[in-house]
Amino acid sequence: MADSLVNEVTEGDNGLQTLQAAADTLAKALAESPVSGKGDRPPEPYMDLAKIVRYMHVTATMDDPHFAKAGQILAANDADVEKADFTLKDLHGKKVTLSELRGKIVLVNFWATWCPPCRMEMPDLDVLYTHFQSQGLVVLSITDEEAFKVNSMIAPWGYHPPVLLDTDGKVHKLFHITGIPTTFVFNREGKLIGEGIDQTTSTSSSRCCPRPICIRKLA
């Protein structure tokens, strides 16, 4: 239940106090009832706690090897993402290569048509793109679904950012995507400077980033 609470409060902007309360609840639950793992990967509750500590600016103190390993995995994943490059086609068949966008601020968003939080944040991504495109912002919306299904949903919306097709899921694996929506921000030099887990929002008042959408800076 505590783990489910953490997953719920990351949708939208529920405020730092709420996020911290959820983190405290999960940390206390894991301390009182540790979860056994299989293999090298820590159980998901430890990964979820480590994610909100790393990306949502909350704190948690746990003397638990699973929690420590979870933090190490996330740091290693981010290092992989910063070195990642890909070429994908958009809905019109045009190829887009990440490394060729150096000199621009690039926001890479992973989403799917079946994902309600993804659909809810897309109008904000559209506003962000149309407002800051002239200043060098690029928004890349990546899905692993087929073109017809994707186009059938977004065509009536007038969604402006390029939608890229990763039908074999290779780029999802490259970016270690385990849940959507997930968003990465690269600066003009190609450095990974921020990551958003779950639904971002245009109403966020966090000082870590400008409106109209908030992506938390990496810890």
C-alpha cells in the first residue's frame, strides 16, 4: 500500500510536502517489513523510493543494501542515458537523430496511447514546444506503438511536437524505461540535466525549472 501511494503521488504536482510524506511512509514500511529480492535487482518498492529521492527532491534515510543498490542502479542508468544516441522515424517517415540536435535543448518524452497520464500531460508538452521552439527547444515524443494507432489518436488534437516510432522498443531499452510517462531533458551540449517520472504538469510551482512544465533536476 505504501508503494502504491508513492506511485500515485508522482502524478501531477501534489507538492513537496505530500511527496515527502509518501516517501516517509514507504521508508518506514520497508524498515518494519523488509522485502526480499530475487537476483541482483532490488525489489520494486526500494526502486520506487530511490526514484523519488533522486528525481523528486525528497529525502529518505535507510540502512538497507537494497535501497543503496537501487540508488546505484539509477545513477548508472542516467550515465547510460547521457551517452545514448538514436535515430527514429516520425509519423511522416522523416528520420530524427538525437546527436544531430546538439545546440538545442531537447526534451525526450516516452508515452503511449493507452496511458492516461501520458495523454493528460501532452497538451502541456504541446504548449511548451510551441512557446519555446523559436528559442531552440525540441520535444521528441517516443512511443513503441504502430503508426496507424498513434496517428488515429493524435491527429484530431493538432499535436505539434514530432512523434517518433520505436516499434521494436530498442530506444526504450536504451533509456531504461520501466514506466511511462518518463521525460528526459538534455541541454545544448547534450548533457542530461533533468528527468521527470510519471505525469508532469503545467501548474507546478517548483523553483527547479521554468513553467509551463516542470522536470525535476537530477540530484
